[in-house]
Amino acid sequence: MLRYPSGKYGGIMLKINNLTKKFGSNIAVNSVSIDIEKPIMLGIIGASGAGKSTLLRMINRLESQTSGSISFDGLSVSDLNGAAKAKWQSNCAMIFQQFNLVPRMDVVSNVLHGTLNKRSTVATFFNLYPRSDIHTAIEILGRLGVAEHAAKRAEALSGGQQQRVAIARALMQDPKIILADEPIASLDPMNAQIVMETLRRIHDEDGRTVIANLHTLDTARRYCDRVIGMRNGNVVFDGTPSELTTEVARKIYGAGSDFSEAATSTEIREFNLVSV
Amino acid sequence: MKKLLSAIVASTALSTAAFAGGHSISEFRIGILGGENAQDRMTSNECLREKTEDLLGVPTKLFAPADYDGVIQGLLGGTIDMAWLGASGYAKTFISNPDAVEPILVPVNMDGGYGYYSIGFARKDSGITSLDDMKGKVFGFGDPNSTSGYLIPSIEIPQATGATMDSGDYFGEVKFTGGHEQTIVAVNNGDVDGGVTWADGLGEWEDGFNAGALRKAVDAGLVDMNDMVQIWQSKQIPEGPIVISKSLPEDVKVKMTGLTASLHSMDPECAYGVFSGERLGVMPIGHEAYYQYFRNAMSETISTQKYEADYFELIKKRRTYSAILLGVFVILMIAGFDIVDSRNAGGFWAGITNIFDFPGEVILEASEKAEKLPGLFIKFFPSLIETINIAAAATLTASIFAVLLSMLATQGMAKWPRLIPVFRRILDIMRAIPDFVIALILIFILGGGPVPAMIAITFHTTGALGKLFSEVNENASLQPLDGLSSVGASWMQKMLLGVVPQVSPNYFSYALLRFEINIRISAILGFVGAGGIGYDLKNAISWGKGRYDEAGAIFILLFLTIVIVDQLSGILRDRLTYGRKSEGLL
Ligand SMILES: Nc1ncnc2c1ncn2[C@@H]1O[C@H](COP(=O)(O)OP(=O)(O)OP(=O)(O)O)[C@@H](O)[C@H]1O
Ligand SMILES: [Mg+2]
């Protein structure tokens, strides 16, 4: 049985301090401060253009901040460059809406890309990976319920399966923190549920911190321990799912009293596919 | 997991003889999981041993290995015939060998359920009442193979504390006491500040619940539950099954199942000892009940082994193909080289020794007249510009033709889809005729000069770029075209607005590459009368010694030009293909 030392990634501390990002005169993220004291599953919600993706991209250092700072476990993430930055990125996995797998390569090879940071270019060129890495990759696929597709090309899988392969690639990095930018936005409700439950499991079983940008309120309520609402680059809500009332949602989405939750709902009720 | 075992034994000559076909057994061995000291475990199960011996008619033995793994290995190795396992112990046995044992019965709690809990507890007088108070204190697990004494708390406690179970992280120290009874004693003595063990969660705390390790310890007089407080409780854990070796004769299995099932009504006191406390009884249970609970763990392990084997098979096949391909390639190379060498009139190997003579003479002469070089550079610079001009004009003209032709030759973009094959053939033909051949013919017809060179280069480059561009086009998304069509855009508009923005960086990058190539070709064409620096070079070389300084100067000029253009276009192409992404258009 695959046993992940639980809580191995415990005791983290992500501190985001007055983080600001400007694109020209457009302020995408405006002086955002967030503290995360222990591994949690954090949801970020907000209307399109609120700055959610930009915030995640800055945490991963795909994007540099205009001002402010990010630190993780005492490491000043926002100041990293070169090799130190690449190392941070390998500790901070990213999952995308469009999965971003290499479509023509087999599933296991895609998962093994999670180890590229440690591989030489020559080994990469000849597609040579240690047996033990291949073993780990398939074990992770098994854990996420997609091992039977191991030898198929990534493009032959359904969206939900591809997203789980993308999560497996992220896990292959053995990251302390997983950033997911709208991981379920291109999935049907059933696959969306499987993917969200997978992310939740990764948090519960491994104690990794998961930060997910989400488009729907009920998903955030259902899977997250804490929810942050953004509007026009500002954090306008930071609280527990139960504090996320329709009133608060109106504020986040800037909607009028005609705002209905159903508008953002994708939940499948009475449905429980993946046991946790 | 926890608890004791229940089990029974044996078989006998009697049963063998009595029942058809089956093999006989000469003794029956019951395994008892760790938790209490071995003597107590033997005592609690002695009544079962006697009943088994009576029933089966063969000598029956109790085994109480020091740890859980001892029982698991005994079952797997055939030295233990029956035991009461915990859910995780059963899972482990099953995963190691699915054919070793089968679950037959499970003890039922007083509430009718068959779940139990991992319970965290501490001494009342320590002042500890919750996990929060345990921070920095000494924490005790039981046996590392125990579900309630290790597995479940090792998963659920970190979720509650948000920290790892490593010593010094949340707890000051984390120890393994070795078993449930040891944990209880250790907490009671103050050796550890808090620990985990199992209980059914029913009945009174003061009694140590209705069943479980605490109840046993109370009965044994080891602890007074009034000295203890509960500090934590897990989610419900399914009680483990009583399992029996699959290889036993059928009749033995039936008898032992019957004996165990009726133990509670036959001899409640015996059942109390065997099942670790007050129970409603036992009920039949099969693999499915645990398969459900351990579905993830088991299906992962079992199925990934198969998929892993399949995948390695695939890799092996792929490597074999690659090796064959490489082998064929190497053979072709060697064979090809051999043929060329044998046909080479003068003998390649003879000529190769002189290969450095000519450059040697050029370099020698050029360096002797080094002070004249700057003047020569200036003298030949106009010719160089002419050569570059020919290349630039030809590349530009060819690019425009190529864009149009490539679009006309691409599925989904073509204005006249039926003519796609025609345009493709045109591109093929233009690409197939070497620029050198076209130039020779044109010079023959039109006479020397830059114009024939330009036409020749344009012709071939249109073919070459057209092919490359149409490949770029094939990778472009056609969705914007549908969008533009839906608003009534013309073909030209759709190409300009829907295709060109997507493909222009790639177009440009290919055109630059072609420009570099065309500079070289334009210089070479000078040799056959197309003018430019190639013509000067030809004159200098055919003059022979005495004008080698000029040849040297031209070589240097050409070399520098090509290096510079190559570098510039490299930088530009990088910008075009990667620069955009790092600006974050995502
Ligand atoms: N690379 C960029 N260049 C210029 N502006 C950008 C860039 N990336 C984002 N922006 C701007 O920053 C703001 C925030 O964008 P961001 O993508 O973070 O929003 P979002 O909350 O993720 O929206 P969505 O829900 O649509 O994904 C927007 O106004 C966007 O136009
Ligand atoms: Mg976004």
C-alpha cells in the first residue's frame, strides 16, 4: 500500500505582504496580503479579470510582482532568481485549466516531466528516466485512479482524466504547495467533482497546501477550508466557507440583488464517486 | 490491529477421514495478535484452544508473536491457520497474497455495528485534555502494523494539528510502545504523556468502554480509568475479520466457522476473552466489506503492478525499435560513404591531404599584406551590399508569394479547396528545382547580372517557404476563422485578421532563416556571373598567387556578414517565439 507520510509538509507558512502587480497603468493585483499558517485548502473566487490568475502566477514566480513580497517558510520567494527560482517552482506545482500536457506523449512520460528539474538534458533527450521514478509515477497514477491509462497518449484521455494526469505530474514534483488555476473550468460537472475531490484528498492525505482559483461559489464552499474573494485586484473577502453568504458573494462579484447563486453552480448533489 | 485474536484450531484425523477428498491436517494453529503480554493473550484464548482440539481432534496450538507482522507472516507462510486480524492487517495479508486467507466472521459491537475507534488518552492529573495540550509532549503509538494504534492516528492526528508526526515538530517526541497494552501502561506510568489505543466507543469511559484494549486493561487491573481522560477520537474504523487459511480442508473451515460463531452463546466468558470485551456476537463477513474500505489502497497496489509491467514492456519494445532504426541508419551511412569513396575519380583520400594547402597559401599571403586589408574591405563593400541586396529582395518577394500560396494550399483556409492539390504541386515543383540550375538557365538567356540571380532565388525560396508556411498554417487554430466568417468577413480579411496574427512570428522566423541561406546562395551565384561579391571572389581566386590578399579579404567579409546575420536573426527569432510567452499572454 502506498502510504504517504501524513503531515510531512506540515508547519508551512505562506506570507503574502502588500503584493501588487501593475500591467502598465492597469492594477491587476492591488496590495494583497494573505497569511497561511498551516496546510489548508484555499479557494480564490472573483469575477473575470479580478486578478486571481495573476496572483497565482506571482506565487509560482511565472510573473514578478511590481511591489510587495511573498515568503514561504522563511524563504523570500519574491526575491528569488535563476536556479533558486527554478527550485522554488519545482516545490510549488501549478495546475492549469487546459491541463497543459504534451498531447502526443504517453501518460507516464507526461507525469515524469514533473522530475525535469532534476534531469539532465541528455537524459531528457533520450527519454531516459530511472526505473524508480517510473514506478513512482505509476503509483501516483494509481492513487488518482488513472493507472490503467499509463501507456496511452495523453490526448487519448478525457478532460477529467487529463487533469488527473496533470495533478499526478504535479505530485511527481513532491511539492509543498499546489496552485490550481481554474482546474475544473473546462470539465463537465462529473469530472469537475472527481478532480476537486482528488485535490482535496491530496490535501487531506499528504497535508499539502492547495490554492485553487475557482469560478463557482459552491465548489469553493464545498471543498475549501478558507475562501478569499477578489474584486478588481483587491481582496474583499477572507473567511470560512460558512461566512460566504449570498450577500458577500454579491459584493465579490459586484452583482445587483438579482444575483443568483445558481448562476455559478455546477454542483452535482447526491453524488459521491470518489471515496476519500 | 488490535485485539486479540480469536481463532481456532484444528483439524484432525477424524475430519479427514470423515470428509471426502480433502487432505488431512495433523495440527491446528491459532495466531493471536499482539497488544497484551503474551501470557495474557494465551490465557484469554486457552478456552478456544481446548474447544478446537475437542472439535477437530488434532493437537491445537496458540501462537502469540511479539508483533502484528508475526501473525501476518505466519498466515502467509502457512504456519498459522486462523487469526483475528485488524482491517489493515487483513489488507496487508491480502495484498501480499490474495489466496492466503479468507475472512469468515467479524465481532459485532453491543450497538450492532462492527466499527471501532482509535482513542487518544492521557492521565487526568497531567492536566492534558486535548491534542492542543499535547504540544511539545511525548506521544505514544502502539505497533506500526496496527490500524488503530498507528495507521489511522498517523493520518488523522496531523490533519487535526496541521503538523507532522515527526518528533519535535508538534509533539516533543513520538515513540512506538510496541502494542496497545504497552501504550496504556506507558501512559499510566507517565512514560509517555499521551497515547492511542482502540475501543468500540460504546459503554462507559470508567469501564474502558464495552470492548477494546482499555477494557482489557481495566479487567486486568492495569489501570483505573478514573485516572485517565480521553483527548482524541478517530473516525470509525471497521473491525477486522477473523480469517482462516484458504488451503485448509473444507470441513475444517466449516467446523471452525461454526465453533467461532457459536462461541458467544456456548461460553460467553470465553467469548469475552477471545473478542476483547462485551460483544453482541459475531457475524459472517466477506472480503467485499474490507475491499470497500481498502479499495483505494488495494486496487492501487494490485493494479499498478500490472500496469507497471505493461508499461515496461512498452518501453522495451520502443527501445528495440529505436535500436533497429539506429542500426539501419549506421549501415546506410557506412554503405553510402563507401560508394561515394569508390566512385570518386581522384580518390578522396589522396585529395584530402592537400585540402589545407590552398587556405594555407591564402592566409599566408593575406597576413603578409595585412596592412592592405582595411582598404580591401572598403573596396569590396559595395559588392557585398549587392549580394545582400539580391538575397533580401528575393527573400521578401518570395515570402509574399509563399504566404499566399501556402494559404491556398492549406485545408480549412484555402479559398478554393478543390485546388489545394494544384497549389501544393506548384510549391513542390518550385522547391524541387535548385536555384543554381534556374540561375544558369536565366544567365544563358538573359545574360549575367543580379536580375537572373534574384529571379532564381525568389523562385526556389517561394517553394521552400511555401511548404514551411503551410505547415505553420496547419497548426494554427481555425476557430477565429469561424468567428470572422460569422460576421461576414471576406477571404482576404479572414486571412489577414484571423491567420496572420497567429502565424506571423513563425512566418517571420522561417523567412529570416531563409534570408541567411540566400546570402550564401547569392554569393555562390556570383561565381557563375550573377555579380556581387561572388564574382569578385572568383576573379581573385582564378588570378592565383598575388591576389590572394583580396580573396582573404572577401572571405573575411563574407564570414563576418554571415555570422552577424546569423546572430541577429537568432536573437530576433528567439524574441518572436519565446519572448511573447514570457510576457504572459496567457
Ligand atoms: N500579461 C498581461 N498583460 C497585461 N495585462 C494583463 C496581463 N495578465 C493579466 N492582465 C490584466 O490583469 C487583470 C487581472 O487578470 P487575471 O488574469 O489575473 O484575472 P482573473 O481573475 O484570473 O480572471 P479570469 O477569471 O478571467 O481568469 C486583468 O485586467 C487583465 O487584463
Ligand atoms: Mg484567470
